[in-house]
Amino acid sequence: MKLPGKHQFGDIGDKRGTIVEKGASKERMEFLKALLEHNGFEVLVAEEKRRNEEDPVTYIVGVTDLVFNPTIWIYERKLKTLDGKRVTQAYWFQETEDTSPQYWKRRFGY
């Protein structure tokens, strides 16, 4: 996965906010909600509409801060994990618990 470059915002429930992720599973929504609330954001969550009952339940996750952009916050190293370390792209996507900043090593397999 890659981080979105474009800043998305819209209505989430009955409030306007920045859309952090669409189509999130319940586990992913809970992870993002805990992480963003820990960093001081008011988190908005809404269940996405399903076409039929067999479709899985997915969520839209957002924050009320209209200028928040996860890409910028991750690469400027502003977001903190629950234990105070800096969030990396791999941590954001729940690929690893390792928060070392050497994102290029993950890409090239060093």
C-alpha cells in the first residue's frame, strides 16, 4: 500500500472532516482511531453503505482537523505511537511494529 498524496475531505456522519481512510475493516478502524486520538485528533467514524447484506462491513475514518494530511504527518515524523515512538509508513499500514526510520531498507530488502 502507499500513502495517498491527495488531501481528501468530506462529510463523515454529520460532521465535515478530513478523510483518513475509506474501506477500513473493523480492526483497521480501531487501530487508526486509537492512534489518531492518542495524537490529539477528534476522530470521526462512519459505516460505509453496503450494496447488499453479503458485503463486509467497512468504515470511513476521518478527523475533524481539515488540514490534516496523513502523508505529511508521517513523513514529517509528527505522529507518535501509543508508546511514544514515531510512526513510520510501515507502522501506519500495520506491516510491522518496528518504527525505525529506515523505510528505504524495507523497500530494497537490505
